[in-house]
Amino acid sequence: MHRRLVFEEPVSRAAVWSRRLAWFSLAVLLLSLLLVRLGEPSIEGLAPVAGAYVFVFAALGLAIIAFIRIWHFGHRGVGIAAAALLLLLIPLLPAGYFAFRFLTRPALADVSTDIDDPPAFSRSQAALTARAGRVPPDVSTLRRRVQRQAYPKAVPILLEVPAEAAYELARRAAGSLGWQVLESARPGGRSGAGRIEAVARGRILRFSEDITIRIRPRVDGSRIDVRSASRLGSHDLGVNAERIAAFADEIELLMDSR
């Protein structure tokens, strides 16, 4: 009786290491995101996240190498390499989404519904303390016109209610959106305008945007202008325009429920 020897192809080491590195990169990414949330937001603070993506792309490269070697040499490990790719989709899909927004949105970090006379941020002690002494810088008219082309819906909110009622609606809308109201002033005084200073924070990284709202009376009602500015970087990925749009939608909902 003769025994028949069966030789199995070896498992691709690249596939095995791609899966291991994929799990490791996910753990590093989650830990780095937690550190960013717990720390003081800064561009430098994103370094751990960038470091985590080094491991993500290294694992992706190993998975690709594994597929190539499996195809050419018949090694086993297709399932292992495929599992690595599925794991890597978790960090790669958000990265691709942010990269798409970076490429398709203008490099703006300050958006206003009034491009000719944007609302000015308060310089009171309370507002400066909340913003760590920072006052968002002025934006040139040319940059504002770029904003108008990119975000045509970021326009003044015109209401057929008195300025006092518009002020109350604006305060309620800011609260409904979870914004932290720093200070506010009712319409009146020499200018007749009211204002609200607020801070909005992102859900994941907790980055802050400073928001100022101006309420002015009109002959047939009132006008609300909103300005939202990011504290970090020169590209907001469209976040400030989205915050203004969300505020306008909330005002509309409140008007409809009156």
C-alpha cells in the first residue's frame, strides 16, 4: 500500500500580516481619535490620526501584494486578504469622503450670509475668553464672492416678523442645534440690531466654529445674518456653510410651528 503525499500551497505571509496590521491600525486610529477628543483641538493634535493612517495604507499595500502573489504563485490566503480589505474600508471610506470634500469645496474657513457687510464678532471679555482670545480675521471681498459662487444658499434670512420676534427665534434655533450661546443682546439701541454669539462643536473631533448672528429690523419685518468661522486651518470642508443652512432650516421650522 502506497501513501499519496499531498502538498498544499503555503499561506501568503503578506495576507496574514495585512490582516494583523489592519486590526492594529484600527486600534491605533480609535485611540488617536479619543486622544484628539480629550485634548485641546489643534492641527498638531491630529498627528496621531495621521500616524494611524500610515499603518492603514501599509496594511492596504500588504493586502494588494498578497492578492498579486496569490494570483501568480497560487498561494492560499484569499479570504485572509479579503478580510483585511473589509477591515480597512472602515477608515478608508471616511478618509475618501473628506478628501472628496477637500477637493470639491473652496478653501474657505469663514462663511457669512452678508458678503458685503459681514456681522462682526464680539470682543467682549466673555466672548474672548470662550474663544481663547481669538477674533476671526476679516475676509476679503474677493474671497467672499468665491463663497457666494460655492454656497449660493448662504443668504440672509428674511422674516415677516418684528426684530424682537426674530431674535427669540434665533435664540431658540441656536439652542435646538446644540450651539453654546456665549452672550446675546436684544434688538434696539443706536443701531437697532440685536446679536447672538455662539460656539458650535463637531460631533467626532469636537473642533469648534465661532458663530455670530445679527438681527436687524426692516420696514416689512426683520433680517437675520449669520457668520460662521472655523478656528483651525484654512479649509472647513464646507462645514460652516452647512451650519448656516441648518440654522436657516431650523428658523423655518420654528416659523411654521408658530
